[in-house]
Amino acid sequence: MPDAFDLDARLASDSHFVADGPLSQLRLIDDTRFPWLVLVPRLAGASEWLDLPGDAQRLLLAEINQAGRLLRASGRCDKINIGALGNIVRQLHVHVVARVEGDSAWPGPVWGWGSMQRFGNEARDARLAELREKLSWERT
Amino acid sequence: MPDAFDLDARLASDSHFVADGPLSQLRLIDDTRFPWLVLVPRLAGASEWLDLPGDAQRLLLAEINQAGRLLRASGRCDKINIGALGNIVRQLHVHVVARVEGDSAWPGPVWGWGSMQRFGNEARDARLAELREKLSWERT
């Protein structure tokens, strides 16, 4: 099935493609301060999780589980933060963030906190490769 | 089945019981700034959504849907914000918040923003009664 959706320009600029799940693009937020993934369902016009059909909701839930396990498998993680806000970018996207006690936003939320510290090219590529490798491992 | 869980003291102090869902207590956050519900699964020791068994995850998802519909039915709602953070209170709880463009935290998250403005007794009782009435209506 062709993807009928267009990725929001801000999401595209602030994150990097990791892999396609059954429903969503899994993307890495371009911010070295936090291990931070985002799931973007490939559904044109989707804005609220609530308004997805039940089967899509359950797929998204399974992808959130996988994203959380991936974060746990790839570094320290004292708490997983899950958030679907969308006040700024209306395209439906769900954040899955690994929080570490004492990280720069701790114990507050990461959303809207301070300024992104973007990856350099090499660090970004290494991080994406690591995530893809561990994601494959999760699937087996 | 008796509830084996104890509600966290901070959650108990910051919110009011609305109703019991199949899995969770539905509670109203004691803050007049935002229409703000929280779901607290009645599971002793639960902290991460990720670690719930699949059937409990799906029940929680259904309760989130119901909480979101309830907020929509009871006032203006430009965007639903859903969050499972737990950096401060580790007992698993999921926030479901009705956001209105231009509300006092807009477009940032409500968590950790400013100071709670608690309900007076009468306003609280009226709000709880309204929510329970609309919740019953939703169930029919």
C-alpha cells in the first residue's frame, strides 16, 4: 500500500527516520540530551490517537512497546515517558523518551524544555545504526 | 476482586475520585486551569505502561479513549494531550488533558507548569457530578 501521508515539515526537520513499523514511522528526535523516539502513523490527516480505528490504536500501542524496549536495550533508562501532545505539530505523533534521574529536564517533561542539541553527522549515523541493529534483534 | 493497590499519597492529594473503570480509577486533577483527568490502574506495584500484561494495556487504552470522549463531551477541547510520565510519582498513572488554544500553558505541556489552582468545594462537587453524569451517558 502506498503511503498516502506527508510527514509534517517540523517533524521531518527535527527527527531522523529509523525504520517503518506496521503502522508508523519510527524516528529519532535530533536531540542528544535525551534518548528520544517518536512514532508517526502513516495515516493521512490523523491528529488524535482517540480518533484512530481500534485496530490502528492497537498497532500503535504495540509499536510504543517496541520503542520502549528499544530504548531500554540501548542505554540507561530509569523511566519511560510516553506522550501524545500535538499542540504545535498537529500530525499525530507519539513520543517515547528514556529518562534518567538527573537528566537536564529531570523530573519535568522534555517537551518545550530548553533547546535541542542536535547530533553531529557521525554521531547521528552511529546512533541510527545502533537503533536499527537493536530493533532487528528485538524482532527475532 | 479486592483492590490490592494503595493510591500514591500525592495522587490522592492532587486529584479526586470520579469512577472505577475496568482496570483503573478515573480521577479528576484538582486544578481549575485545565480539564484534566488521570487514570490510575488498580495494580499494586505498576509503574511502566510497557510492563503491563497485554490485556491490561488494552484495557488502559480503552479507558483513555473513554476519558478523552468524556472531556470532549464536557467542554471545549482543541487537542487532547495524553501523557504517561511518572518521573515524580512512580505509581503508574496516565494523564488525559483537554487543551484549548490559548490556555495558560499553551502550546507547552501542562506537567510541571505553574501552580495548581484548586477547586473550591462546591465547584469540585459540581464538576465531579457533571463528569459522572456524562460518563454514565457515554456507557449507554
